[in-house]
Amino acid sequence: MNLEFADLLAHFVQLLPTVYVVDDVMTELLENSVDVLGVSGGSISLVSGGELRCITSIADSAADIERCQEGLQSGPGRTAYEKGERIAVTDIRQRHDLWPEFAENARRLNIAATASVPMSINGETIGVVSLYAHEPRPWSADDIVFTYLVANMATGYCVNASKRHQLQQIRSQLQESLKVRIILEQAKGITADARRTGIDEAYALIQAHAQLCNASVSAVARAIVDVGLRV
């Protein structure tokens, strides 16, 4: 398992600095992890409004049990999120004392073993990686370490995508600010020529018109440049 995981880790580390679709890379990460561990299925859920929402799953039984957990907001994944620690159960069907409805659904779906690990950053849990097996499975230390590393990689992809989105927003805002500035300079020049006055006086006229019309200075400037408004 160590060599397989090393190859898996190397592959997904190489993807981090690239442009990727979060859902797609999460699905690929989960699919490979399920194969390496030899389990029946798995899921990755993210926190939204204080509730866990599954974003990807491998195997129909995993998808079904996650839908149950979402509806109940109760189960090993939810507990892992609330406590911020891993929850590993050899046979969930025997734990009606902890999650009675979840355990009954697991029995119906032929799910026995479950392991859920929180995805955390700076002390905040943002999601959970869960693995499922059809047979009872005493999760080994290697299994748990592996799952934590998968959770850390999944967290890294989420954070990296969020930062990239924020950077794109900042760039868009800067570009828009630059466009507004250029239009304003053009409007000041047009107004100064039309009124035979200085640039500062032209800007004052634009401001006064904006206040009079209860409009923004940028809107008045755009009207001067685009539709021939004169102030």
C-alpha cells in the first residue's frame, strides 16, 4: 500500500498548481483511494450552513448512505465533523446505540465498516472523508493515516481553488476599477473641452450632476462618454 499511496500522492501533488474542477479532482482522488485501500466505496462531504453535503461518492451504496446521513444529519461522518476527530467503526450495524437510524440504513445497504476523517484547516472543519466496506473491518493504523492524508489532500484542493477564485475576483475588480478610471478621465476631458474649463472644475461639474440626479459619478461619466450627456 505504501508504494501505491506514494504514486497516488505524487500524482495529486502535481495537480495542485494546475487549473482544475474541484468536483472532478475530488472524485478522482476518492476513486483512487478506494482502490488503494480495497474498500467498497467512499464519499467526500463539505460543510454548508452547518450541515454536511456530499459532493462526490464512489459506489451506489455510499451515495445512498450519504443521502441518509444528509437527511438525518446524524451518523459517523456528522460526528467526525462535530468532534473534529476520526470515527472508525468495525461494524456499524452493531452500533444502534450511537446512530440507530443510520445503523439500520447501513444494514439495509449492506454496509458494515465505516471510517470518517475530518477535513480541517486552522482548527476549522470544512468537510469529511468517509470510507465504507461491506464486511466488518478493524481499521488499522495505516488505514487511518492513509485516510487522514487523503483528507488533507482534499482540503488542499478546496483551499487552493478558493484562493484561485478570490484572486480571479480581485483581478476582475481591479480591471473594472481601471475601466471606470479611464472612462472618468475621458468624461473629464470631454466636459472640460465643452465647458472651456479646467480638469478639476470639470470633475466638480460631474460630481454635482451625479448628486443632482442621485446617480454615481461613474454612471454619469459613462453617460458622458457613451451617449453624449453634457453637464
